[in-house]
Amino acid sequence: MSRSALGERLGYSRANITAVLNQLLSLNIIEERELGESQGGRRPRTYGLNGTLGFVVGVDIGATSIDLALADFDGTILERLDEPADVRDEPELLLGRAADLIEELLNRQNGRPEQVLAIGIGVPGPVQFDEGVLIAPPLMPAWESFPIKAFMRQRFTAANVAVDNDVNVMALGEASAGAGKGINNFIFLKIGTGIGSGIICRGNIYRGRDGAAGDVGHICIDYNGPVCHCGNVGCLEIMAAGPAIAERGREAAVSGESEFLAEALAANNGLMTAQLVGDAAKAGDRAANEIVKTSGRMIGGMLASLVNFFNPQLILIGGGVSNIGIRLLSAIRQAVLRRSTALSTRHLRIEFSPLGKDAGVMGAIWLALEHTFTVES
Ligand SMILES: [Zn+2]
């Protein structure tokens, strides 16, 4: 940014911003960059963070994989790798492996561990954000209250570490580098084995008091519905997420309702998946199409309540189940439009997440960038 743009943004006088910039320049924290666009007169000098100061790291831990990236202070990815991982493993094991992989990425850039200034980590479970610990995580019980920040700081002594729920991190990825860029109020909805959302409110992640905001998968959509793994009945997640789609697909195959699905089931060694149901719907199978639409209607019905409550400008749909295609999206859109108020949908767009699988790791980098210069107690 130019000096005048920075001054405006911070509300500093010209003399003030010049003094601060000179100090940061002498400390080598910022550097001069190229000339910016002219605002009528001479083209102004711009400033940015010193690229040689160090690195930030994004770590996206999924249920079955780990995805890491090393980036500079502009959020540009320098190195990246991913590998299979089992989140049910002990945290020492998985995080130890993550630390080894970060060092491997550093080696490729001739970097050292103490040059990592921030690490952002996304995990598939509920996170108490200030402490950076998981609380009652259904997928990864061994991680309960494990001190992730302290563990990572043993290896990366100069790093601030921020830990957040994977869906919040994906929302942050879209807000910083995807379709949510410049949009102040939007919702990222992840549909996979479970359903969760990340809320961007006034340009920032909204986490609520304890970090639990956005856990929409356990909103009740049917008081007579099946029992969810959380103990309540009729949760959206148990009725509409990947496993529910797969189970309805299996029933359609076994009952003889869909020959297409019966063949798919046999070809996949008796294992039905949401993806197979989606493929069958794409191929024109009526039963599969109905199953996908049923899930879309349920998800859309829940989203309509969120839209009435929050009036977002955009809803982005991501996660593994979003791969099953446009029919799901159409059913969601229809249900939202039918059930939300007219004013709340006037400027609403509902789209698939453009970053897709990259939203997690991009978001983890931006989470790290947001915490690079915070002073932690
Ligand atoms: Zn539930």
C-alpha cells in the first residue's frame, strides 16, 4: 500500500505515518515496493512486508489427509505437499509428522525452523479458539484439550500458532483468496460426512463466545427423525449429509427401485457412497436424482432459516459431497428461495466453492498471516 492509503486506513496523520514507516523500514520489517497507481500527481511509492523476514505455514488436517503449504507474507504459496493421515491417531504422532513435513518444505527454500513466524492449523472438530484446543471432538477423541500451540512451538520457537475449526478455515480461504473476497457477509457451508458452516460477518470470521458458532449440522429439521451421533433426533447432518445419501442409495439398490444403483453397488463390492448416487443422478437415474434432491431440499430448508436470520450476500457450498453435482445445488437454491423472505434473498447468490479442495490450506495460510504479529501471552 502507499503511504497515503495506509494513513487513511489507520487514521494516521501524514507526519505520523511517515514516522512509523521509517521506523519499520529501519527495523527491516517492511520494504519498499514498486510505484503504485497515480491519484492525479506523481505515482506513489508502495510498501509491503519484508519478504525475507520469514515464512508462514498453513496446515489443513482432514479426517484422512494432511495438506501443508509454506507461504510468504503476501500469502503466495512457495511450497506445498499433502499425504494420507489418520486423524484418530494420537496428536503427538500426527502433529510430529506435520512438523517434519514443515521442515521438509523449509529445506526446499533453504529456510530454518526459527524463520517460521506463524502457523495456521485447521482441524475437523470444535475448537476453543483462544486456547487453540479441541473440545469433545467426535472424530478425534484423543485430541481432547491437547495443547496444540505449545506442541508446535517446541519445534518452531518463533511462531505464533492459531488453531481453528476446518470449516472456519475454509471460509477464511474463500474470504481471502476466493469467491468471498471483498464480500462482507457470507456463509461457507461444508457438506461431507458431516455438515458445518463458517460465518464471515463484517469481513471477519464470526466464532461466537467459545468458537462454536456455525455448527449448523445439528440443527433439528425433523422432531421425529432418526437419532444423531450427538444424541439428539432429526439433526440435518444425520438426515442429509454423505452417509444419509449413501444409505438411501443402498436402499434404492437393494429394493430394486433402481437397477442403475444396484449395478453400481455390485461393482463397488457392496459399498454404496454419496458419490455413486451423484454419478447415477448425473446419468439420469430417477431414484438417485430424487435422493440428491431430497438432501438438497433439507439443506436448503435449514439455510433458509440462516438467510432469514443473517441476510448474507453469498452462500458458498463446499466439501466432498458438493462434488455430486449441480442437481444438489439447484435443489438447495430452490428451497432457500421458496422459504426465505423476499428482501433477504434480493442480493443473495448461492454457488459452489471455487477454491474447492484448496480452500482449507489457503485459509490456514491466511489464519497464520492474521496471527503473525499478534503478541501472545
Ligand atoms: Zn446431531
